[in-house]
Amino acid sequence: MTLHKLRTNTLLTIAAASMVLLSGCHKKVSAPPPYTAPAAVDTAIAPTAVLTADPSAIDLGQSVVLNWRTTGATSVTIDGIGPVNLSGTQNVTPSNSTNFHLVAKGDGGVAEANVRVTVRVPAPPTADLGTQNDLGSDAAFHAAVQDVFFDYDSYDLRADAQTNATQAASYLSQHPAIKITIGGYCDERGSAEYNLALGENRANAAKTALVNAGIATNRIRVISFGKEKQFCTEQNESCWQQNRRAQFNIDR
């Protein structure tokens, strides 16, 4: 190979290499991805709440102490009470069994707590059916339900008569099946017509005392005997006093 050809080939090789290099320099380069900032980290603390009751069971009318503790809260409410301090205690007197519900809110969310207070309500007394249907004996009736006595020409209840009427009402309340008659009596002095009216007034005075003590009027029947039926026939005050009365009997 001549020196001239060698130089020519060398120059061609260099030119080809240069073309390759130039071609590579013009190749498109991809752009880097855009910058994305890291997500913000929530540093707020979730609230907590605890609610207790001491005692948790009470009798009707008694009080209970609610005790609550919270963390991370900015506001606290209790159903039936309203907004309260973030932590604290409070006396309550529920009238029936109650579920107390606490809600604590904060920047980190919401927390809830519950406590139940049981209220024991006394059961009404159960009626004794045997007593309700038992009329009892006349002897037991008269031992508990005693006659009331009046002053001369009067139908006002004296203190002793009022006591007897109160005791009679107590016995009748315990024996609701018993119905009674009240007979009004007078001593022998005065006309028959006057004493019939006076006897009726005395019977009605005794009836009013029973009704005021809670006995139903439909359990009581009144009748006046005036001076027709005397318990004692002697002519003295002791005997007359026995005749001035309102007498109770079972109305069978």
C-alpha cells in the first residue's frame, strides 16, 4: 500500500469516527422527574376519655358522683349535663336508670366514654288478696271500729270521736271489701222528728270523717234511728250519753 493511500484511509476513518461522535452529541436526553415535597405528618395527638360513676347502683333519691378524665381534648360534653371541664367530678341524682355518654373533642379527633347508673325503684306493695276479700268477723270489726259519741243536742265530732273515726278508717283501708252502715242515735229527750234529723246529722258527721281519711263514699250507707232504739233506758246523763252515738256495722 502506498503512503498516499494509507493517509487517505486514515483520514476517512477519522472522519467516520467524528460523524459518529457528532451524531451522539445531538441525541435527545430525558428530563428528570419534577420534585414532589414529602407529605406532611399529622402530629396531633388523638384524645382519650374515661368516665366512671361511684356508686354505679343507687336507690331512688340518692346521688352518684360522676368522675371523668381526658387527654388531648379541647372540649368535653356529657349528655344530660352539657359542657364540662376537661376533667372533673359532679354529683347527679337520676330519677331512673341512666346511661351517661361523654364526648371529648380535640385536634386529633374524638373520643367517647359511657357509664350506666342503675336506680333501684321500690316496687309498690302487693295487695293481699286474702285481706281484700275478707270481711272478717263482727267481733274483730267492732274491736277495731268503735262507735263515736256526741254531746247533748250536737252532731260535732269531739276529740275522742275523731280518734275513733281515724282508727275506723285505718281498719277499713286494710279491709277494702267491707262496706258499712252508720246509724245515728239520740237520747229520748225532744220530739221524734227533731231526733230523726239530729240522728242523720250525727251519722253523716261520722261518714265525713271517714271520707276525709280516704274511705270511698260508696262503701258507706247512713241511716237515722232518732230516739226509737235506746241502748239504755235509765233517766240519767250516763245513760243518755250511751244513746247519743253514731254506730258502725258491717253492711252485709
